[in-house]
Amino acid sequence: MTDTLDSAIVAQYLADHPHFFEEHANLLGDVRLSSPLTGRAVSLQERQMEVMRDKYKALELRMADLTRHAEANAAIANRFHSWNQAILQTRDDADVPRAVAQGLVDSFNVPAATLRLFNVAPEFAGEWFASGASEDARLFANSLLTPYCGSNNDFEAVRWLDQAEQVKSTVILPLRKPGAKGAAFGLLIMGSPDPQRFTSLMATDFLVHIGETASVALAPLLA
């Protein structure tokens, strides 16, 4: 009585003897396999072609996905460049906060954006960006080590936005002096009535860059 061969042993044998099918070329046409695509029996050669086509299709989909990501990143980079230009073209220090916030609206199509700065220089104490922040808001700013992206949980900072009652999702960025890891000197806020515009699942790389750029631009207004 012939013992049944273990399929793993057969597979290992074929792996160890790559010339097997060269020595038994007729098997390439004789061996019949079930095709998961058509359900019919196909030759080993046909099955191999199906496998190769599947791999090629997967690579095509992967390349299309990478292309989409590249195009999306390029679009964001162009918007970031436009926003930077708007800030650099602002000559009066007192106008920089408006350029930062309005630039986000114009360049990134953000529905609403604003900011508040703490401990500004005396000449800016009466400006809109220096008022309305409570001690709780300052403590909240200090606690933010990364951008907040997600639902508007009735944040005080979101109430600084125009038509704040309509904001369903928000981004809140802490502003810190370059290289500083301690106290924040302000908050930059973006809001949208769309609850899916800003979510906890979104990438934050560009948001970090926005916060850092805004911090550099706004630091000269501090006391």
C-alpha cells in the first residue's frame, strides 16, 4: 500500500529542485489546476499566467494609489506656498495675525479660522487677537503637544470663530516659540460645519508645519 505524500514535502521538493519541470516539461501542460477566476480546470502554465496578471493588477492599483497621494501632497504644498507668500507680503506686524488666519481660509479653503495670542507687546494689547482668552484657554494651549483634530466639544477657542455655533469639527494648533517645548503663546483655530472635514484620523504633518510657520510669523508680536 502506497503512503500518501504530505503536500508540504512535495512543495519543499519542488523548491529544492528548480530544474524538475525542465526535466519533465510535459507536466506543464498535463497538470490541471482549478482556476479561482473561471472555476474550470486550467494547465499549470495558464494558472501561472493568472497569478501574474493578479500581481500586475495589484501593482497597478498600488501605483494609482501612490499617484493620488502624490497629487494630493503636491496640491497641499502649493496651498502652503500660497499661504506663506500672503504672510511674507504683510509689512505691518499688527496685520500679520489677520494674514495668518485669512490666509488659511483663502489658500486652504477652510470655512473659518482665527487665533489668539497671549502676553503680546504693549502696543498690540488692544488688538482683536490679544483679547478674550481665559486662563483655562491658556492652560489648554499649554497641554496641547500635538494638533487637535476632531469634533468641536464646545471648546472656548472655537467660540472665537465667526458663526461658532455652526462649527462641528475643528483643528486647534498650539503656538510656541521656535524650539520651545514649554508654554504656548497662543492658539490657531480652524473650524468647519462639516463634521467630517477635520477628524482624528487625518494626517497632521502639514498641520504641524502650519503651526510652526504661524509661530515664527507671530512671535515678533510678543512682549
